[in-house]
Amino acid sequence: RFEDFETDETEWKELPGCQNVTLTECDFSSAITDYYVKHHLRVRAETREDKSPWSSILEMIPYYIAQIGPPGIELQSTNGVIKIKVSPPEANQVQKMWIDYLSFKYNLVIWEKSSNAEFRKQSIFPTDTITGLAPETTYCLKVQATLPLDAQEGLFSPIHCIKTTQKAKDLLCPTNVRVLALNMMFHLHWNSQYKQRVSYTVQYLLGYFKKLHSDHSANWSHVHGCENITNTKCNFSSIITATLGFYYLRVQAMNEYNRSCLSDEVKVDPLVTNEIGPPVVKVDISDALLHIQISPPGGSENKVLRDHYDLSYRVLYWKNSSNNKEEMKMKVIKQTIGTVSDLTPSTLYCVKVQAFSEAYNKSSHFSKDECIRTAGDKMLPLIILATFVSALIAVLLVATLIIFVLYQAYNQIKYVFFPSCHPPSNIEDLGGQPFSHPYLLTAEEPTENFRIIESIITEETNQIDFKDYKHSKQSSRDSGNYSNDDDTSGSKVSEEVLEKEIV
């Protein structure tokens, strides 16, 4: 019985061809009409007189328990290679469980027919060419069909053996066909062995046609701009309109006699074949931060790189100084703008950036070094200015003090050795004998001055007019040379003595 959710039918039915059989197996394929519905099965044994109880019920969904059968194989050996054509499982059956043949993947195992053979495994398309074989050698192979999405592996086909032929060397055929791709710009290059005039046409095939079991030779197309060219390279970026599919390219060479030859095919998986170029970096400094601006590889307009690769960036930065061999520091960022803090003033910093994609395990080369110098410390000029002003003030104070001390010392020396005051003229010229030494009148020796005057006076001047002397003394005092009160007192005493002597 099987579960029918539309009719809710659950009654048991007899399986045609499985009644009263004497074997312990039965083919009931014809009774299964839906491979995705759960089926219940049971069996019992019978004799002429007796019947056993029913067995335990077996539940199964045909699609999930079915084993993928072996595919069919057709081989052809030509020009040193083996051409293979694979037929899907159930190809000869009217009723098929696996209708979508495009879901099948085929695994090939091939080896030389010898005692010490080495097995080589590779994936192939339903119609494919096996290359890299030794000429005039017998190879054996087998093929397995798989369903990767369902994690199902089929049975291997029977082993087929075939002998390769000698490969003809045609100098007209292009060799070493290769793809160089950078930032989603694709170029095909090849080598030419033909020395005479030859023209080349590049052809491509969408990978979808390779999955078909039918002949796809008529589905090859020409690459626009690469038809009948004489150089050995072609830019085929225009045909890469999808990034999730495969492309196959080949080069057809044609000489002046219209004889042509095809090169080997080369497979292009755009996102895998492409290489990521280095980004463009600009640096700037503001607010004690190093600002890093990154332009993605291929330019900001290249959306394929940005959207499909999901790029990240490794930023390396270091101090570029001959005296400072500090190691590079790294930071990983997702954005195209990054900053670096904790910068040292008046220091040259250098930066380089690498783009990488973790999903495709691809990394670009590092960008060229970009260097910039940080500004000086703003406090340093203030500290220098304050130190200079303080030192200047200290020097001025010390100089002023030294000048003051020297000036005072100079005044003292001048006062002692070169006095500015002199004795009165009437004292210097008295008696017609000038003084040869300076004489300072002091208050402690008033009497001594007058003794000198007394020694000068002789007896010949007996008739001195006291009034004239008094007048002379008064005139000398009024002249302003001396203004000592002690002199006045001394003069009064001298007058009294003189009066007495005169009398």
C-alpha cells in the first residue's frame, strides 16, 4: 500500500508478479507510479494448507533508497587523445526515476593497462576529451554517475579499454593557450609555431552546452573583435556576461591556403580565474589620527569585485625612520576607510594595503607605499618659548645685579682715590705755598687746622686788623667751598684767641 493524501487510500493491494513465487525476491517496479511517496510493504509465506502471519511492515520512499545505476560509455581514440561520450543512467528505460539529466555529475577513473598502473581521477562532461595521455598506449577506464545535491553516488560502469594513437604535430595549431585575468578584464594568449602568414579566430562556448548529452559542436561562437587577427592575444571581456557560469575558449588558426587547425580548449570560471589587483591608497592626518582611504581594485565602478568577492583589506603601517626599526603593524578592515591612532608627533608613517577575499581564497599584491609625516607636538614650542623667556629674565637679573655691584665698587674707589671735593681756595693759596696733598677737614680735628694757620702768621704782622681778618674769614665761608658747622664753631674760638693776642 502507499499513502495517497488525495484519496486517503490505505488499503493493501497485491503486487502483480509477486504472488505465489518460490524465490525470496520480487521485482515490483511496475507497481510504483510515484517515486516520492512513502510505500508500505509486507510479505507472508504460504503452503497448501497453512499461511504464516504477515511480516513486519517495510516503509520506503523509492527515490531515496534507489541506487543510481551505471552510465553508458562510448570511446574514440584520435590524434593522441580519447574522446568519450557518456549516456545517463536509465537511458534505455521507458520509465525513468531521474528525469533531470543535467543534475548528474560524472567521475572518471583511468589508468594504463599494466601491472603497476597509477589511477587518475577527474570530472568529465557527458561529451568530453581526455588529454595528457601517452601515445600508442592502452588505457582502461570506468565512469560513475553522481548526484551531489542529494549526496548520492551511483555504480561504476563496466571497464572499457582503448589504445591511443600517435599525435600528429601540426605547426599551424596554436599552442600554450592560457587566460590572464585581472580585475575582471580577461585576455587570452597563445603561442604560434607557424612561420608563414596566419590569421586567428577566437571561439567560445557557454559551459551550459557542455552539460548536455547532445552534440554541442554547433554552439561555438566567435569573440567579437578577435576574428581574423594576426596577433597572438585577444581581449574577450565582452563575453563574460555572467559570473556564475563556465566558458570555454579555443583558437582556430588559418593559413593562406585556407587550411585550419584548432587549439586545445581552455576553461574559464570568471570568479576563480580572475585575479585581484592591488587597491589605491590615499593617506591624510587630522586630529592626531592617520586617515586611510582605499579605492577598491578595478575602481569604485567595478561592482563585480565589490559584490561577488566581498573584499576585506589588510592594512600595514609602520614608522619610516632610519633610527627606528619598528616592526610593521597590521589591522584588517571591511570598509574602504580606516584610521590609526596613537601617533608619535613629527614622525613619518608609511601605509600599504592588500585586498583579499576569504570566499575565493584570493589576495592581491600590496599597494605602493604611501607616507605622510605627523605634525609636531603643540606643547613643545610653548615649552621652548617659556624656557627661553625664563632664561632671558634670569640673565637680565644677574647682569643687572653684576652691573650694580660694579657701579658701587667704582663709586667707592673713585670716592677714595679721586674725590670730587677740594679745600677752599683761600686755604690752598694761604702763605703763597700751595698744598701738595689733598687735605680733608674733619670735625674731629678743627683745632689742628687753625694751628697750621697760626704757624704761618709771623711777628712782622703785628698790626693785623682784626676786622679785616674777620671779614676775610667771613668771605671764605660765604664762597660755598665749605659748609661745615664745626668750622664755624672753630672760627669763633680762633677769633677769641686772636683778639687776645692782639690786645
